[in-house]
Amino acid sequence: MASLVHASLGCSLLVGDDLAGGEEGVSPARVVDSSVVVRGFAKSLRVKANQMTIGRPPNTQPGDVLLLVVRWTGTFSKGAFTQLGSAKCEPVADGSTPETAGFLWWGYRIATETDQPSWGLGSSNTALGEAVLVAVGGARGVPLEDAKSAVFSSSAASAPSVVVQSDVARLFSVFASPAAGGIDWPTPAGLDPVASTEGLAVFTTLHPKGPSPVYGMPDGTTASCSLAASVALGPR
């Protein structure tokens, strides 16, 4: 089974005056017979700070949907992005593992010719965060085809089924886990990898009109609390 491993080159996280590694790249598309395509991605690796930055994905063109997914453990500032949805893990009673109190957030913006090379994300308090930004060509931002999320306690996460209204849509399955040391994310059958960090992974496929399958992670990715979301973007 193919796997996607986090790396530490390229794009950056800003923590005070220090820089920590991130990555950007161009995502291969297994299916190319659609106008809704993944052009590239950028990501910010896991860091404990009050701010992180994420770069503009390579190959982004004006009019592209920039889909942002974030795992964060504090009060989150969305910056230049519009929220589409979120899901939250509750903290443990004794507070001994506060990273389980994180949430999964997703939103978007439409790329323009005057976009800055990166955007700031963060909060007023120090928190644990990581993010992936995907450039999607030929898609509309809103209305979404559909989006749903789910929270899992001590079990592997599954991205829920959503309903595609158009003849074809670009489906993104997103998984988040606070597991210490991170996860080398396996690719669920039927999906293509886009990008991953230690605790966040994004996969994609094209899906025809109708309900999508439930895409699940294997038992080896189980954590005290895991989050998953499915987001379908239709054509413009």
C-alpha cells in the first residue's frame, strides 16, 4: 500500500524569529479527465507556537480555489480565508494530554494575480498547529457540492460519505490525529495522496454524481481522538 511521509524542506513556519521547515510541491493526478484538477500544494509542519505561515502553492492560477485544512489546538485565526467547516476533539478530563483537544478546520479563498507569497495563521495563545493548502483549478468555492466531518474516540478515522450534485466533482478526504511523533499516513484504497504532515493528511479523487464511499484509515492510525472530513468541490 502506498504511503505518504512528511518532509522538512521548502515552505516555512514562522515562530518568533525562527524558521521551521515546511514543504510545497506539485501533486500528481491519477485521473485527468476532468476540469477540476489539483495543481499543487503547500504545507506547514507541526509546530508549537502562536503563529505559522503557509505559502502559495506552486502552479496556482488566478481563479483557482485554495483549499486550506488546519489542525490546531488553540484559538484559531483564519486570516485571509473563509471558513467552510470544522470538527473538534474534547480535552481529556485531567488535562494531561492537551494535544487531544485539537480541532480540524477547513476553509478557502479564491486565488488572484495580486496574492502575497504566503499567509499567516495563528492565535493569541501558544498552540500546536499544522496545515495543508491545496490549489484546485476549475473549481468553484461556494456553494460546495457537500462537506461533512466526524470525530472518533480511540478508533481509526473514516472520512464520511458526501453527495455530489454535479456530473463530477473533486472529492477531498482529510484526516487529523494528535498521535505523538506523528503518523506515516497510508493511502486509502481509491484515493490519491495530495500532502501530509505529522498529524494531518489530505487525499483526493474524482467522484461522479451521487453519494461517495466512506474512506477509512487502518487501525494502525488509531489515536485517543481522531478527526476526518470529506469536502467535494464542483466545477465552475
